[in-house]
Amino acid sequence: MKVLYRFLWAITTVTVTTAPAGVAIAQEPARAIALREHLATALAKQDAVAIHKAVAGVNHHLGKKVGVPEAPDKYLPIPQHGKWLTVDKVAPGFERLFRRIEQLRWWRVGLDPTKLVHPLREPAAVVSGSLAAWRAKTKGADHGLRLAREAGDFLIWAQERGGTGVFPFPASRGVSQAAPFVAAERLLKQAEQAGRLDAIVRNGWVIDDDGDGGLQFDNGECGVAILELYESTKDTKYLDAARKSADWALSRPLVGNWNYNSFSVHLLTRAYRVTGDVKYLEGALKKAFFGVIPGQLTQGPYAGRWNDPHNARPSYHYIMLRSLAELTAALPHDDAARPEVLAALRLGLKARNSDFLDQGAPNIESAMEVLVIVHRVFANDVEFLQETLSSDALDALAKLVSEQSGRGSASLGPRGWGRFLEFVVWKGGR
């Protein structure tokens, strides 16, 4: 294992500061397509030098747009005199969450996936948020466990219907204009035209993304949630399902969308921490070093962000930091791979945490999850929390969501809200 870590760490420290010969600052779509294909080829070969050269080419092509989000950032103001939610408000907070889940619950075994307007990431978030109450041992904890089991059992049913180990996506068409469903419909149309529909759809579920990488999103979210359910219940059916999900993630090729790869990094890291099976850690390291970290800018005004306009968005930025935070926690302090992962995490936290102090909250859901994880992992490293502005960012975000909660509004989904409430309990008990 340590030999592998040293190898991965060494080859991914290759730095390419100039674009490959012949790269012009052309703006035509054909050039962009060629650059993406160049990156895809390098990723498929897991060639570190080629990946970094391809990324340099993309950065050169993007020019002043490198690290700039495809949509302008929107900031929510932080209340100047805001206060954190107190521990005595945690139980009512969970009760409010459970009522909301009961109202919105759509998942049930046996439904027709071709008519679904919801992805599996939704019940996965319910599992995680509900289990936070169980772990916090607050009033309503048993109710939270029941809700988590119900949502988790639905996820396993969907996985079994897919039959490949992946937590699939509904093969529905014309039911929703939400981005994931538009992308899925486009995939289905292309597969149909190519005569491959039967290869990617089974029992009404999309089980293969034809190399696009998009299935890693829901598979990662669901797999991690099912691992949490196993840790809480010790029911081996959840461990078996999670292993199948992690094994599927291991088999997937790297793709040019860095955040897609990061979902598998997150899942594989959690699978290693729960099972101790080293193959999952090896897989997580490979995907992080080849498929996540190379896309991060290390210099310039947007150092710490990811290079392309899509992944420069705050939501995806924090999603990728989540995988790096989990991976940092899983690696021993003396492991040769840890410094590289930690450096990327540190740089990424600085890049966006400063927004909370200067402009407001650029993101709520993903940022809350990451900041809570970081505060747990680095609980005894005050210097790291201060240097990365993580303490200041979490303080600002906690005040914002606490103030919103007091007004009866909910800016966090089930996972983010549950994790925040659990953190309030943990923080109060330290």
C-alpha cells in the first residue's frame, strides 16, 4: 500500500505551467471538442503527465474564463448579529425535518421508474439526514431510524432492479425539465438511435451512462447513505448493497467532469473506512489523483478553484472538497499520499471560504456538509481551521441557517440540516 501511495503521489506532482506546443487561444467549438477528447484519452490511460498537459491546454483555451463559474455567483448575506441554534432547539429541528419528509415522501417499492420525477439522491439524503438524529441520540431518534430504513430499503430495491450493483437513474422521459432528467433523456435518445437502449436500461432504470460518468452522482450519494445505515443498524443487507455500489464505482472509467469522479472518491473512501478493504482506498486514491486534483488551479487569482466553468461553481467546488476531506481523514498522518490530498483540500477551502467573510454565502448545502466534516477531522488542529478560514465560514453559515430556521424557512435539505443539527449537539458536548 505505501509503495502504491508513494508512486501515485510522485507522478501527480508533475507541474505543467505552459500549454502544449501548438495550442492556440482559439474560440471555435471544434477546438474545445478536441481538447476534451485529449483529456478523455489521457484519463482513460491514467497517464499523469498527459492529464496535466491536457488540463494545461484546457486552461490556455479558457484564458480569462479559467476558474470563472458558468453562472454568476449569488451570495446570501450573513446576519450581522446572528446567533447559532442552541442545543435545546435540536430536537424541534429534527421533528420539523421528519414532518417535512413525511409530507414529501414519494418513494415506495414497486413504483414505475419511467414516470419518476425524482432521482435516487433524494431518498439518499433522507437516509443521511434522518440518521443524524439517531447518532445525536435526540428526541425522535427512533423515528429517524425508521424513516432511514424505509428510504434505504427503497434504494436497495431500485439497485436490485438494476441488477449491476449501481444505484440507477429513472429512465423517464418528458417528465421533468430539471437538469439531471434533461441529461438522462438525451442519453436515452442517443442510445436508442445507436440501437443500445437495451444495454443501458433495465426494468425502467438507467444502469449505464455510456462513459458519460453521470451515474457516479447518484451511486455515490446512495452508496454512502447505505453505508451510514449499515453503521447504525449493523444489518448486513445494507453492507452487501453498499459493497456492490462501491465495486461498481471501482469499475468506472475516469471522466473529464471532475465532480463526477469525486462522488466515487467519496463512496470508495467511506467503503474503506467501514470495511477496511484496501482495494477501496486504492481506488479512491487513483480517482482522486487522476480524476479530481489535476483540475484544481494552483496559481492565479482563482487558485484553489477547479478550472472549467461548470466545476468552478460553488456547489460543485464544495462537493469535490467533501471527497478530499474524507480521503484526508482516511489516510494515516505519515502516509506519503496524504500531503498532496491535504494541500488540495487546504487550497480549495481557502478559495471559497473567504466568500463567507467578504461577500456572503455562495453555497449552503454542500458547504455545510464539508465544513462540518472538516471541523470533525481537524477538531484538534485549530491552526488548520483558522488558516483555511473554515472556522469563520462555518460560523457565518451556521448563523445564516439558524436565522432562517427561526423565521420558519429551510435553506438546507435533509442531509445538510441533519448534519448541522448533529454538529450542534457534538459541539455542545465537547
